[in-house]
Amino acid sequence: MATLDSSAPSWLTRGALFSGKLLVIAAAVVALVLLLARLYLIVLPAVVALLLATLLHPPVRWLSAHRVPRALATVLVLLALLLVGAAGMFLLVPRIVQQVSAAGSNVQAGLDGLLDWMTQKLPVSREQLDGLFEQGLDFVKSNAGRITTGVLAGANFAAQAVAGGLLTLALLFFFVKDTEQLGGWVLARASPERRDTVRAVGLRAWKTLSGYLRGVVIIALVDAVGIGAGLAIIGVPLVLPLAALTFVGGFFPVIGATLAGGVAVLVAFVTNGPLDALLVLAVVLGVQQLEGNVLEPLVMGHAVPLHPVVILLSITAGGVLFGVAGAFLSVPVAAVLSAAGNELRLRNEARVLEKPSTISPP
């Protein structure tokens, strides 16, 4: 067996050993990520189902405590969730489509006004701007084949989404109905001396997921209502679509709120002019400051103890590997990993402090 040269400096030996360990860890991480990306049709539904299970578990547990069979309680809560989602789609989607259709003339007039403003403030002519728009249309027409291919790919994606949705519902049913049994199954396969650690890490991960989902729903709802009310008072069109976009953007920390606010300001600028755009910007910044400084610490607490840099990198990595769903799920996954790591670190520190000192007193 080959050994390191004993004549080598100690710092070089330590560096070589550390580099070798680092390469092995990096290879294992890359292999795991590639495997998860390959199995995304299984991984994403499982993570979504686990995330939703933290939301549905409390009402199911309450029904079970009032002598409702666990399976029946799970079915009732799942049906309630589906009915609420269907009712929201039924009430909001027609109104959103109606507002988008009604705002078509306002948007066209706003674009004409924007072009006139650009010709007055910038060294460009209206003919040059019209030429740019025509070039854009020609580009779209010349790439019609690619667009058609994208539509076909979208149809394939829709089929995968339906299959993933059905798998998510099935997994969600069993995750909620058999929570205790699944937890007991995991504990039974851990060694007796590690069961307390596994139980503590599992509880910390569960609480983190539950706190994240509850907090992000409340914060997204408050953002949507606050910004939507401000848009309605200012008189900006497309209030419902922009409020819905703000609500959806709330599930993508840091990035989603910024993009949704930028779209609202852009719509206000195109349709109502720069003054209303500044007012909308003030509303968006005010709501986001209220969210970040008051609402998020109160609702989230320490559910997602992640630095914004970690959140941005997590969303980017999740989006690259799994698309929109990966970007949505990356933050709770990162929060769970961080919480589990913190729990292991604290328990290890406590174990070290409990060990008797081997140094004899002077």
C-alpha cells in the first residue's frame, strides 16, 4: 500500500489528505444531485407531498382526536384542500381573463404614450422604434418552428405534470394518514444509541417545514392584498392579475417579490404614466419593508434561518436542476438541511461537554 513521502512537509501532507477527502465528498454530492435530477418525477412529488403534509397534519390530528377514523379524516381534509383550490381558480381565473381583455386598449394606448415619451427624451425617432418592433415580429415569425416544438414539449410537460400531481396526492394521503407509522419505521431502523438523535432531527425538520409553509402563505397573502389594494386606490388596471402574481411570487423568497413588484411598476408606467408608477413603487417598497421588518420575523420566526445569499443560490440551483418547481422547493429543502445540521451540531457539542475531562488536576 502506497504511503505519503515522510520527507514531505507536514502542511503538504495535511493539505493532500484534506484535498482527497474534499474530492470524495464533492464526487458523492455530484452523483447524488445527478441521481435526483434523473428521478425528478419521483423526487418533486415526494417533496411537495411532504411539504403539504405539514399543513394538513394538524386538522387531521384534530379530527382523529374527536373519534374520526384516521383514513376518513385524511380524505376529508384532502377534499377540503382540493375544493378550496378549485373554488379559488373558479372565482379568480374568469375575472383575471376579463381584466386582461379589458385592459388591452389601455395597454396599447400606454405603449403609444411610452414610445412618444422615448422619442422626446431619447435620441431616437419613432420610425427607429417601430423598426425595432418589426424586427421583433420578424424574429418571432422566423422561429415559428421552434415555437411549435416548444408547444409540443409543453404538451409532454403537461402529461408529466398530471402524472406528478396524481403521485403527489397519493403520497400526501399516506404521509398524512400514516405519519406516526412512518416515523416509527424510520426510528426502528436506527441503532438504539442514535434513536434520540434521529427523533430530534426529524422533529426539527418537521417544525421547519411547517413553519416555512405557514409563514410563506401568510406573507404572500398579505403582500398580495396590500399591493392589490394600493393598485386599486391608485387606479392601475390589472389589479387581480398583479395581485395573483404577487401571491405566487411570495413563494420564491427575495426573487419573487422583487419581480412581481417590478411588473406592477412597469404596468403602472405603461398604462398610467410615470407619476402613478412612482406611487406604485412606493406602495411596493412599503409593503415589502413591512413584510421584511415586522411580518416575517413575527410569522416565520426562525423557521428559515438562511442568509439571502444562500436563498438566492438555492433558488438558482433548484431552478437549473428542476425548473420552476425546483426553484420553489429549493428554499424549504435548504432550510431543512440547515436546521438538521444545526440540531446535529448542538447535540454533538452537548455530548462533548458532558464527557469527563481526562486532564488530571494539578
